[in-house]
Amino acid sequence: MSSPLGQLMLYASDEALTEVRWSESKTETEADKSTNNALLIEAAKQLSAFFLGTLKDFDLPLAPKGTVFQQRVWEALSMQEFGTFTTYGDLAKRIGNPKAARAVGGAVGANPLPIIIPCHRVLGAGGAIGGFSGGLARKLTLLAIEGIGE
């Protein structure tokens, strides 16, 4: 799908959304695979509404693939409210492992569902922007959509 952040490729099983990838180009083969999948159509609709500022909470079945630790981090991250941010250290505390900020950073960076599992809402200590799988320009755009950092 086209977005203000560039092309996004959405992937799903029959039951749940599994991945959102940044794409610099859209191939016909990948685009053709998704045209009749109702879940992918709904995900694209919700993402479009998010980019317009009319959707704050996604309502999609999700099935990101990752380790047990990554799953715990992504679950905690999914509870981070629209328009708010957290730090890697605070997220580590939330999952009951306060010394795991660096490992949390790795799990956040491995998030297969950026935007939907809002990894852009994680900042470094002291409000440092930190990294982002889609690049810092995209992270800043997402934060601006949510009014974070204004």
C-alpha cells in the first residue's frame, strides 16, 4: 500500500496480520498476492485512517513471529497509548526485567509489525530519538502524527 512513509508491504496468514515491511518499490507479484485478502484490505484501511489522524487504536488480529522474550516486549509495547512514549528502560521494567533495556531495544528493533505494534513510541533515555527499522525520518513522521515531541 502507499502511505505517507512510502510503500508498505502487508503480510497475513488466514487468521492474522504477520508483518509490515518498508518497501522502496512495489512488485506486481507481491501486490497481486494481497488483492483479495479481507484482512489485508482491513489492515490497509486502518493504516490509512491512522495516517489521516482519525484512528488511534488498531483493531486487527496479530501474529508476529518471534522469541518468547520478543513476544513479551511486543505485547507490552502494544499497550503504549497513542500520543505517549516510553523508554527502553521503562519497557524493560514493565516486562519485569529492569536490567534488560538493551535486550528490549533488540526486540523493539525486530518488531515485524511496525506502526501497528508502535515501536516508534520508544525513545532512548533522556528523550533521545533512538533508532527505527524504517529510518529516523519515518519515526519522526509517526511521532508527529501522534503529536509526540511537539
